[in-house]
Amino acid sequence: MLTQIRPAIVLFGLLSAVTGLLYPLAITGAAQVAFPAQANGSRVIDEGTIIGSDLIGQNFSQPQYFWPRPSATGPDAYNAAASSGSNVGPTGAALIERVGEAVTATGKPTASADAVTTSGSGLDPHITPKMLQHRSSASRLPAALTPRSSYPCSPM
Amino acid sequence: MSLIGWLQIGFVLVAVLVLVRPLGLYMARVFSGERTFLSPVLAPVERGFYALAGVKPEREQSWLGYALGVLAFSTAGFFGLYVLLRVQNYLPLNPQGFAGLAPDLAFNTAVSFVTNTNWQSYGGETTMSHLSQMLGLTVQNFVSAATGIGVAMALTRAFMRSGVSELGNFWVDLTRATLYVLLPLAIVVALAFVTMGVPQSLDASFVATTLEGAQQTIATGPVASQEAIKQLGTNGGGFFNTNAAHPFENPTAFSNYLQIIAMLTVSSALVYAFGQMVGSRRQGCALLSVTVIMLVVSTGAIYWAESFGNPLLTAVGVDPMLGNMEGKEVRFGQAMSALYAAVTTGLSNGGVNAMHGSLTPLGGLVPLFLMQLGEVLPGGVGSGLYGLLVFAILAVFVAGLMVGRTPEFLGKKIEAREMKLAMLAVLILPLTILGFTAVSAVAEWGTNSILTPGPHGLSEILYAYTSAAANNGSAFGGLTANTPWYNTTLGIAMLLGRFAYLVPVLAIAGAIAKKPRAAVSSGTFPTDRPLFVGLLIGIILILGGLQFFPALALGPIVEHFVMLAGQSF
């Protein structure tokens, strides 16, 4: 057993240095040089202010914007400092109640599934065209909008 | 279900099968000690490591020596990680100023990453300093996978050799698996992830002012480097709380393809490498077909169940056309969420791109069942191959009983000692899973953590212990697992699932290496034909799965019928 202790400790130290410091720092350096926009979180900058990330959904409530899906993050929706899904099970009364209320809030008898359920991350930046049709704000859509499989709710 | 969905599933699986052969052949060379195209760069580094560690690479170990090496290295890794997590507040690269972890959480997390489980009782972006993510978790993502590869190679050599007790040198296998296989792949995959939008910086977060004037703090960090090895090493531990559902871990449909391909390829290539090394590529392909068949069927089952939607939600006015979208991301949709869920549990990955706890009862049953089969489809890096070989040994034994001949696998007679050890290994999972689940389902300290009561509550507990014992790491996230009871017992389950399985496997390897290799005769049961593939699937389902059927009946199966009856809890 004693003959195992030296290689265990020395190799753990050496492999830690290579895979835990050298590797991530080298990737960081390469990424910052070659792909700085992506490596820093795909920030969207408008007149010098960061207005969001291309990839992260945001909560909108004014009618001129696309509204995102409900979000399970706390304490506020679309908290990108603490991602979270609801994790509630399919037979949970909490789920049925919450979704039922969301359907009622759309003012229509049925709603698209993405419009009334929370995403896995709580930061889902996309909505489906179906969801737009169900939304009361859909009438305010710009006329030039081309049909796509999904629409962004992040500033692009 | 849609044609596009199935085309995507087919595309990913074909991409993996294309990569399996070159990578498998490369790994066979690496672990036979041959030169590779990376040797000019890496061989001097490797020699330096051995010199410093006092390792003589040509001196091989018996099964016991190999096992002691694994245990010694894992122990060193555990203490190193535990201390790092406890004192992260005193160390650099902690931009958010996170506190050190509580003892029970540090124990759970250290065990979790050393055993290649990556169960996470914490939320990454609200708990871990960058140094802990890099020097703690990323390191174990590499070396726990490399340890698994080592054990798989020791068992492979046992089938290649006869009349010897040496199985290779653990320190050499560990070093070569890390430097020659995992590190180069991780560099390529990490940079690919960055191009797709996965962040890689030492900043903690940045603040955005939304168009409506609200402030949004967006957490980032060295994500891509960890994401790459998380998939390649079938670890599954995410940088962020919501793992690969988080847009920074998995930003696009393409990054999602790459994630699934990265997690499947190394394990599958090891199975091919096994065939190459024992001199029968057909054997490797036969084992691979078992995994492909079972993965496709499982994916189809999840895809079907999720596309059907949740009738309780349909009743309150949800259009079922998109299927069950709770806990899922729009950019992946049902097909790629289903494939991810099947692959992450058929392997011992445990990363998730949709919240498994919010899957429909049958959609959640499949991942649970796949883990209970022992994760052999094709399983974790290394651990999957040796798990699959244990089932293959059991399959030839059953076949031998049916025709009244001594069972053989690849020319090695399978006798009482190997059978006892194989059964010992296979019984660890039900013992650990069902034992701990039973206690937690009746005791207050177990049931207090349940989020969704009713049958789903039992599923939450069963899933947690299954995930821990099978070294998977995915969760029905409703369960509040960051309590002393769950942190401690899940830690014990992970240790048993890893080491109480791995040591008997090495003992089998030791016994098999000593046996002479018998010539193939007309009475030999061929193990590289469709008949064996079918038999092996049957054995995996019956031996691996049937023992859990009563527990599954009380959890997801009851929940399914209750859901159809319109009841909620």
C-alpha cells in the first residue's frame, strides 16, 4: 500500500495542474483572443450600454416587445444569476393550478404549451410562432415579420 | 413525433458511429503502449510525470495492486477536493466571494465528482468559486473518467492474456487516458463550444440594463472548458444550476448535437477498442449493437411519451401540439430533449437539457430504468465497458446452462469464482438503491424533502438513489437534496456504486487473466452474432431491470394511470 501513496499524491498534483489550471486558463486565453464576443457572454451593446446577452431571455411586459415564456427563477423571473426550472412533477397540483391561471390570463380558451409552461433553465430565449398567435399582443406584430420556427426574446 | 425529429436523432447517432472506429483504433494504440501522432509532444511529459511520481511504467500490477492504486488515487482526489471546497473562501479566483461549503455538502460533492457521478446538491453559479470549478471539479472530470478507462483496460487485457496475473499499470493507464485521450479531445470540443456561444472568461457576471430599464445580472465564467470534459468524460456536472438547459452551457441546436456526440463517442469507442484489442472487432460491434438498439428504443419511448403531452394540462386549456413543454427549452424541442435524456442515462453522464422531474410519468420512467440497468448503453467512460462485460459474462453463463456446457467468453472459461464476483457486482445496485429509498420513503427526514407529493414523491427519492448508486448524477430536481441526510446517504450510495462494483470487476479480471485461452471449437457459443446480441439484451433487461419493477410500479407507473384518471396532488 505504501508504494501506492507516492504516485497517488504526486500524479494527483501533476494532473491537477495540467487539467485544472493549464487547460482552463489556456482555453480562456485562446477564447478571449480568437472569439472575444462569444467568450464574454455574447453581450448586446446599444449606444455603450449592455442591454443583455444574445443567448439569455429577458422579461418583457410592454406591448411592443415579444413576451417570453414564464420563468421559474427566483426571486424575479429571468434571473440570470441563478438559473432554475420549476422541477414540479406532471401530477403536481401546483403545476396544474399555475398553468391554468396562465391560460386564463391569455384571454383565450387554449394556449400554446410554451406560452404557459416554465422552461428548464428559466432563461429560455425563444418562443414559438404558435405562442405569438395565442398572445393578445400578437396583433401588434410588425407586418414585415418573416415566419420562423422560433422567435428570440433576447435583444439581438 | 415528427420526421424532422427522427432525422435529427438519426443524424446524431450516425455521427457517433462514424467517429467510433478512428477513435477506438487510436485508443487501442494508446493503451497497448504504441506510438501515436501525439507521442512527440506528450511522451516527454509522460516520462517526466513517471519520474517525479516514482512510477516504473514497464512494471505491471496484479488485480490487487491495480485496485489499490485506484483506491489510493481516488482517496487522494477526495481529500484534495474536500479541502478545496471547504476553504474556497480563502483562495483566489472567487470573484463573487462565495463562502466555503458546509461539511456535508463538501463531502457529498467531493464523493460525487471523484466517483464520476457529478450529483449536484448545489447550484453552481451561486455556490462554487471559479477556482473550485476549475481546479476542483474539472480535474475530477478528467481523472475520474481516466480511472474508469484504466479499469476497463485492465479487464480488456485479462481477455487478451493467458497464464499471467498482471493486468497493466494503473498509473500509466491513468496518465495516458488523461493526456492522450481526454485532454486533446477536450481542447477541441471546448473551443468548438466557445464558437457556438459558450462563455469562457474569468469574470463572474455582467450587468445588463434591459430595454424596459430593469437590471439583469448575467452569470458567466470558465464554462466551455468544463462543459467539454463534462461531456467527454461522461461526468455531467454542470457549471450552472440548470446544467445543459442553461443557454450558456448549451446555446444552440448545434451545440446540443455536439454535446450528445461528445458524451456518446468516447464510451462507444472504448467498446470498439475492446474488440480491436482482444482480436475480434466483430465482438466490439456486437456489443455496440446492443447499446444502439436499446438506446433507439428508449429514445423513441421518451419521445412518444413527451410528444403526447400532459392530459392534466390539456384539460385546463393547453394545446397538446407541442407536447409536454414544462422544464424544456424551445431550441431543443421534444426530439432532442428525448435523445439527450436517453443518452445521458444510458451513459453515466447525468447532464440534462430538460428537467427530468417535469417529464411525463412514462417519459421519466425511461431514464430511471436505464440507470437501473447499470448504465451499460454504452455506459460511462470505462465503467460502461466493464459493466457491459459483466453482463456478457452473465449472458454466456445463462447460455451455457441452457445447453449444458461450460460457458466461455472469448476463449476464457467462466467458472464459479467469476460468476460469484459478477453477481456480487450486479447486486450492489438494487441493494443500495432499494435500501436507501425504502428508508427515505418512510422517515420524516426523507419525505420532508419531497416537492411533488403522491407517487411522484416516491419517484423523486427513487431517482435520487438510483442516480447516485449508478454514478449518473441527473436528478428529479424537486427533491431538496441539500440536507445532511441526503448529502450523507447519497454520498455513501455513490461510493458503493463506484467502488463496490469496480473492485469485484478487477478481481474477475485477475481470475480471467490467469486462465488459458481455449481454442474455438464447434461447441463454442459464438458471442459476436445476432443471437448473442438478443440474449445479452434479454439478460440486461431481466437481471438489470426486473428487480426494480415493484418500485417502478409504485412510482412512475402508478403516476401514469393517476394522471390519465385526472388526479393531481
